[in-house]
Amino acid sequence: MTVGAGRFKLGEEIRQEGSKAMSKRVLMVGVLLGCLLVGSGRSAGTKAPGYLLNMYHFNIQYIAGSEKAMRRCVEQGLVPLVDFYLAHPQWHADFEMQGQYLEYLDQNYPEVLRNFKTLVEGGQAELVSFHYGDELILAYPRRDREWSFQLNEEIFQRYGFKRSGVIFTQEAQFGEGLADFGREHGYSVFVLNHDQYAWFQDDDRFPYYSVRGLDVIEKRDVTDPNGPIRVRWLFLGDGEVAATGGSDPYFSAIIRATGHAMKKLEKDLQAAEADGYKIATVSEYRQALSDTGFKPAALKPQLDSPWRPEDGSGVFQWMGYYGFAHWEEDYELRTGDWLVRDALLTAEEQGRDQASLKKAWGHLLNAEVSDPTGWYPLPVEIRFSKNHHAAALLALDLTEPPRLSAKEFLGYAWQPASEPPVMITISGRAKHSQVIWEKAQDRENLFVAEVTFKTPAVASGLISVSLPLSEPVVAYSPAGLETEVREIPFSEMKPFQIHLGLPNGLIGLGQGWWLVRENRMGVLAGGVDSRKQTVSFDIQNAKAVPVRLRFFIFPASPEEAAAFANKINRI
């Protein structure tokens, strides 16, 4: 996408108004643009300096639990690219991978690890890493991020790798809380996929923003020759397919690096160089932007989202959408993560030794990876998640997680509620559905709704548990910002429908009322629809799954609501 009709239309406006009486404002803008041109060593009529970017996202858990797929990912995905860049030392690129990828290389491909380290130490490869495993980070709170970051940093130190200040995540997950966490932990720039931002905003300014004190570079081409800098993204996606012409590890028997793909990459980079582009890293591009004196604009409001929000409706793809496979277990696995997490938190509170905790958290973070409940989960990936649940508990000398209940540890007495504060509607082919309301006897206006149903034995279609919003505002705690509440009017975003992970379970219902999903009782993504003005918890195509959800509903200030949600879900 070009920006000639957007921000850099400014240069054309100045030229058009040159024949008119020049106002003071136009004169000032002309001087500023001239300074940018002079500062870049460029005279009028020459092309702006260009940067061509490649971000190769590698995931050793592409098919979680499949050793064959892991080996094919390395041999047919990573190795050809490492060899390619070693043979072309003038070209730079970003390689994104979780810390466990380095561990796997050390254990199975030490020579590849050494070659890759040569690229990193020489500045050719910028090593991007934000998580220990490729976790569904928008579904879990900041404490889990802290453990993931700590384990990841230990791996980098063990192998002597320098992590860059760039963030790009599994499934391109993005949110304010992740940016806030990144800034606090030494990162400087977040790469944001254009489709995610465009889902919420029509904002065709220069792709350089700021949120929570962290710079954000949007994946979008800027080719205006009169702008201060041109940028093209040649590749941003799964590194495993860059060298194979498109075949991926799901077809592990046929995935194979091709000479044609590598030759095309070479020709594309040569052509870009001939057109004045530097084959660079994200950090080099960001530094060039900064050197022009160009300041990042504030990122307009958007909600937590992964890539392709129009396809997966946010995290619904991983937290309720069962796709075509009868063996998929979104609800079961994500709820299981929270049950195991309870066991870990209890062990921490009881003073369990650090070695056992570290081992248990490592297993839980692996269980939290995205692919076992993602686009096309295979049985081996579902077993992978369950095996790591069991291994996490075993590290704590447990065979099953404790069955805690917020209704019990809150200490209130409960009685049936004759007048619920809000209507809960169950739509779709739910079997044996019911909603049971209770009210706390010794706290005013604290309600609990128990929702239960079973999905049909055949493909169920969409079953939705929905509640009305009494105000056109989305109010929630972004992942990683569980102590805060963001209240964003619908009018500040394009009309949208999105499912949120809600790590602390909190979502506003309007007029000062709040809902908290008790995660250990059952987890489905929280959908928000600005057109229908509803909140919903949905499950689609699940076969013969008993579903149980528990909601606490009450009036409170945003600060009180967040504190209560964090108590309920042990954040």
C-alpha cells in the first residue's frame, strides 16, 4: 500500500500552492520538508532512501509434539535461509523465534546454531524473541509473561545470544499490555500487522507510532519517492515456508527447500538494491526514521488481537472455534491451563523450591502455546498440551490440580436470586442448557450466574451465551495490564466484532456493572460486537462437549472491578 494519498500528500500540496501567496503555515512546512531532504543528503528530484525488510517467524512448535515436523522445519526452513544470508553478507534480515528454538538447535543441530550465531553477531540477523514458547499470550496474564521472559532470557544467556529490542509475536498477537511489558523489559519497538490495525482504524499516516512508550512499526509499504524514507516489506510470515515455495510443516512429507525459491529471493533483493533500497533490519529502519527527526504519532485505539482478525475473530480461533476436526478441544485445554496454573500459584504461596517451580512453569507455558487449539490442530498437538499439563503437576508432586472455587474462598453465603440484574441468553443448538442465579447474602448486588449446556454429538454450529451492553463502550483489562481498565467508546473505532482473551476475566456491561468470568470453571473467549452491542461467550462446531461457565456480576468502579477480577482469578 502506498501512502501518496495520505500523509506524504503534503509535498504535493506545497508544490500546488507555490503559485499562490504563500502563507506562514505553508512556508514553515516547506522549511521542515527541506530540512528533511538536506538532512538525508538528497537533492530535489532524487528518490528517498529506501529500506526493504524481511521478518522470518520461526516456530519450533509449528506442529507441537511432532519431532518429524521439528526437524523438517530446521532442515528445510531455517538452514537454507541461514546459508543464503551467510553467502550474501551485505543483506540483513530479522529472524523471530522463541528461546526453545535455540535449545532445540543446540541439542540437535549445533552446527546450525553456530552458523546462525555468526549471522547474529555480525549484525546480519536481528534476533527477535518475546516468549519462551509460542504461547497464546493474549489469553494469559502478566505473571505468565514474567515467567516466559525469565526462562527465555536464561536461554539467551546460556548460548551467548543477544536479543534485539524488537517484538513480533506468535500469530502476530498485539495489545497495549504487551507493549507496556516490552517497554519495561528493555524492548523498544513492536511490529504490528497492518490488517489488525485496519480492523479498528482507518489511519493511513506514516507507519511509525507510539503506544505505552514503545514505538510501533506497522507492516505497510511506503513508496512515495518524495517522502523522507521509503519502506517495503518483502516478507513477514512463517520462515518455514520462505525457502520452500509455500509448502509448510503440516505437509512434512513434502516440505522441501527449493532452489527456485532461493533464486527468486536473490533476484528480488538484487532488484530492490538497484532501486535504492537497503536490505535492512527493523531496528535499522527504525533508527533511520528517528534520524530524520520524524516523531511517531500516537497509535489510535485498538483492542487485543492476533493477525487476521477478520478470519479468526480475534482469539476465538483458539478459544472456542473448533474448526473441522472432531478431536479439537479448545474449551477443555484452555480451562485445563487455568486449573494447572492454580496448582502452581498454590505451590508458590506454600514456598515450593524454585527449581520445581521453574520446571512446572516451563511445562505450563508449553501447554499455553497457540497451536494445540489453533487453525488446524492435530491430535499430536492436543496430546502435547495435555502431556505438559501432567508434567507441570508432576513437577509439583501432584497428579491432579486442586479444585478451587471462588465462591468458597470469597467467604460469602449465597442464596437464590429471584431478580437477575441482566438477561443471559443461550442461542444455538445447546442441549440441556440452564442458567442458575445466586446472590451474596452479605454483599450488596453481588450475583453469580452458573451457565451449563452440552453441545450436540454432531457439528453444533454456533452456540452463544450473550449479554446486552447498556453503553456503546468496551471496558476491559488488556492482556498484561490486569490492574488497569481501558474504557474505549465504540465511536473511537470502526464498527467491529472481536473476541478477547480477557486474562483476568473482566468485561464491562455498562452503567457501572461488570462481569468476571471465573477462568478455572470454564474458559471461552469474550466476544464484543459494536453493532449488536453485546458481550458473548461462544463455542462453534464442538461435538458432545459439556460446557460450564461461571460469571460474577456486580456494580463497581473500574478500579474496584479490576481488583475483584484479579482476586477471583488469582492474577
